[in-house]
Amino acid sequence: MSYTGPGFDPPQPRRSRRGPLTVALVALVPGALLGWAVYAAVGGSGGDEGAGSAAASPSPSASASSRTSSPAPSASSEDEKPSASAAAGGPLKGKVVVIDPGHNPENFKHTAEINRQVDIGTNRKECDTTGTSTDDGYAEADFTLDVAHRMRALLEKQGATVKLTQDGDRPFGPCVDERARIGNRAKADAVVSIHADGSGTGNRGFHVILPGAVRAGAADTRAIVEPSGDLGTRIAGNFVRVTGSAPSNYVGGGTGLVTRKDLGGLNLSTVPKVFIECGNMRDSKDAALLTSGAWRQKAAQGISDGIVSFLRG
């Protein structure tokens, strides 16, 4: 899923450097951000530095073809199966987490429905999109649902009540406005929308998308901007720590954090919510990670650890 255009407003937090400042940062930041401080101190885990090019919007045909070409990668022996129900106890007992697997594996069969315009507060946008895919045909919608299942298992073991906006159990969608309403109606303590980007070759890494302050029409995000920023920062730090992946080299200025005001799923949310683009499906190196069951388990663990850190304060 590609994110550029109107409302793109990347924050520019300062990064730590080698030397005594690193020690000071590690002492000051929460434990959940230790991995982030270490990443900044060593200058990143890969050689992909620089601004890169703007993300390109994936075409619907890419995702449609993915449903008829290569099957989803087989699960690794390290894969964790989703649990049937939440744990009776645990540190997150009483907490509600909504996981929003981006897109829907069957969206490509329902182009008229997903192209329908819906109100996102600031303007009107498509109900949903097909998402993107790797060059070998692994669909973003399959990736997001797999990671969501892994996250559900991990969070339920911590005692959380976990709800998915869709579980491959509907013909298309839900639309972006309905996805927001699902989290709102659940009175979720945290909502995370899972995605993978469709940018150009050489553009690598993850980024977390935070809501900007919006007050227009049905949208009013002012109350959730601060807690969502905390949630997103903790997820980013833990994602680095667990997966070893670097923040995006093409958006976010190397911080892994991007603020947006043009996404209905964020604009219409009344509870803390962020998006995460786990990597770029159109880059062969990132695609090798995204199609690995073992790496998807790490991604799920990193995101979940960030949520746990946020909910435990």
C-alpha cells in the first residue's frame, strides 16, 4: 500500500549518534525503545541510505493477478498458530486490541464495490483498494491477514481481547470508514492497521503512520494524536529490536515515523490507532523477508511487543 500525496507531513525527530549521547538516550527512553536507540547508534542494519524516490501507487491488476499466480509462501516450522480464545489472565486482561488486516484477499473480484466513494472527514476516497503484491504474486492482503493471525495469538496469550476488522470471512472490504467504526465501537485501547508498501525497487524498510490533528466533517483526531504517537513510537522501536529491519529509506526522514491527515482509517478513529507498512513488496530484498513465515512471526512479535508496552504504560 503506497502512501504519498496530500497531507503527507513527516515528522523530523532527532536521531541519536555514536558516543556518550547513546548512553544517555538508553537511560532516558522507555525500555520498549531500547532497540530503536541501538539501531540509531550503530547507523542502521543495512546499506540502503538516502532519501530514495517517492512511493508509487500499486495498480489493482497487480493484486488481482497475485490471486491466480504464485500461491502464498508455505508456513515455516517456526510459525505460531492463532489461539482459539483469549487467555483467562495475563497482564493485558481487560484490554481490547483491534487488528486491522489491510485490504481483503477478494477485493479484486469486487472492483465496483471497493471503488465506491466514502466520506473520510476531510474529503471522499475509495471504499478500499486491492493492495499490492510481490513480483512473484504474494498479495499484500494475504500478508496482512497472516501477520494479524500471529499477532492475535501473541496478544491473547497476554490476556487481551483481540478483534479483527476482517478475517477473510467477507466478500470484500470493509470500507475504510467501517474499519474505523469497528475500532470505535469496540472502545479499543489500541488499533493497528497492518500493511506492506508498493514502492519502487531500492526503496526499503518499514514505517509507522501516525494520525495528524484533523477536525473536519465527521473527523476529529485531536484527542488521539498524542496517545497514537506514543503507540506508534513504541511499535517502531520494538519492530527494529525484534526484526532487525531498518526504518524506511524513502519516507519519514530515517525515523520510521510518518504523520498523515488523508487516511480515513485514521481520520475517523476516536481511539488510539496507527498504520504500519512492514516493508516494500516491490523490492526483492524486502520481498524475501515479507514472504518468509519466520520473518512474519518476528514482525508480529515486534508489533505486539509495542502494543503491550503501550498498554502497560
